[in-house]
Amino acid sequence: MTYVVTETCIRCKYMDCVEVCPVDCFYVGENMLVISPEECIDCGVCEPECPVEAIVPDSDDKAADWLEQNRTFSTQWPNITRKGEAPADADEWKDKPGKAALFSANPGTP
């Protein structure tokens, strides 16, 4: 099992999860984070830290559409080990559904 960042993270990117990860398996994109399934040790400490509940175990139905994106972009985006600043409009986006179309494949800045 691994944990997966879902579309709920898009445009929110609060990054509270990054600070608690014992293996630094988060990678940063322009408008969301992903978890490397090869590096995740399934400890689950990141899941309750996410204020928008964007992190789910891969056994959750919500993870199905995002597991491959996490796998793919964790090999392309830079690793992030410290919490950064959330986007200025993160609170405006945190409860909006259907953000998948807003996904950006561009890397972010750690």
C-alpha cells in the first residue's frame, strides 16, 4: 500500500504533510504535490495533516485516478522536504470539486 495525493490538492497545496513525512517522499508541482509510491513507507502520518483531505491510501476509490499521476510526476518534479507557502488563494480553492482539469504538469519550486 501507498498513499496518494488526489485532485483535492490542486490549487491548495498547503504542504503540512511534507513536514511530517519521515522519508521525504513528496514532490512538488506547480499547483499540487505528489507522493512517490516507490518511496512511501505507508506510515500514514501525512494523511491527517492534510487540511483538505487530499491524501488517501491507494485502497481508497478516490486514489484510483491519481496513483499513476503520483508515480509519473514523482520522477519528474523536484523533491520537497520542508513546508513552503501555500498559494495566496488556497482557501478559496480548498472546497471546490472537480479540479482535475486545472492540473499542471509543470514542476514547482521546492
